[in-house]
Amino acid sequence: MKVKKRWILVFLITWIFTVNCLAATDKAEPIGVSNETFLQSTWMKICARIKGTSDIFSVFLTPVIAILAVYIAWQQYRINRYKVRIDLFDRRYKIFDTLMNLLGHIAQRGDIADEKLNEFLRSTKESEFLFKKDIPEYLDEIYKNAVDLHCQEEMLKSQQLPIGLKRNEVVEKRGKIFDWFTSQFDISRKRFAKYLNFKNI
């Protein structure tokens, strides 16, 4: 249906253009003028009318092309900007997901292995380039407490720490650190929320 409408519009424009061009010939052939002379005169008038119409089109064509160029450039900018926002979101979410995995690992096992700590450092090392300083500082706090938790767990496993006051202190400290980690799920989501909201990127 849209195609038919376009063809009708093209036909109307062509018809109007033809009528305007032939308007120069709407007078009767002058008496005493040969057919050949009359045809030559008519053709010259039509050519002049066409040239005038072409000049009008040329005047409007330049600003139209300029407007189209600006529009295309603006759309390209929006597309590139959208791609940058998606890339930034993906990189930020990857760090957030790494943190959630670490918290889940600690909550499930009550400890964290050295390999997991090293993996956490590798996966979050670019956080200082993707977030404001509050997130890198928070991730550093997570790492230090995870190291401390691992140290307390290793001390409890060691036979060199017999049952007594010292062991009780280690158990208490280890319990406080573990409780701190279990509370970080909601805190982490709140801290990252403003950075993972796509409207703010």
C-alpha cells in the first residue's frame, strides 16, 4: 500500500512538472509562423522552464544535504555513545559479579583459598579506572578481610594452637570477620547500584 502511494506521488509530481513546462506552449501558433519555427520556439521555452526548475532544486538541495549530513552524524554519535555505555556497563558488572562470587564462596565454605584471592585481585584490578574511588577502596577492604579470614582459619587448623584463651580469641575474631562478610551481600548491591544503573552511565 505504501509503495502504491509513493508511485502516485511520483506521478503527481511528474504531471505537475510537465504541465508547468508545457505552459509556455499554451498559446496558439502565431499566424505566418511555420511549424518548424514554432516547434523550435516551443522547445526553447521548455528548456528554459526546465533550467529554471533545476535552479530552484539546486537552491533547496544544498541545505537539504547539509541537514541530512548533520542528522547522520548525530545518529552515528548516538550509536557510538550507546556502544560505549554498554561496554562500560559490562566491565563494571564483571567486577560486581566477581565480588558476588567471592562472597558466595566465603558464605558457603567459611574460608577462602589463595587461588581465589589471586583470582579476585586479577579480576578487579581495573576497578580504579571504571569507578570512583569508593569502589576500589571497598574492594581493597574486601580483599584484606578475606586474607585475614584465611589466616584465622589456618591458625585454627594448626595443631600449634591448643585449646585455651588464645584459641578462643582466634575463634571470636574469625567469627566476627565471617559475620562481616555475610552482611556484605546487601551492602555490595547498594554500593554498586548507582554504577550499574544504565541511566547513570
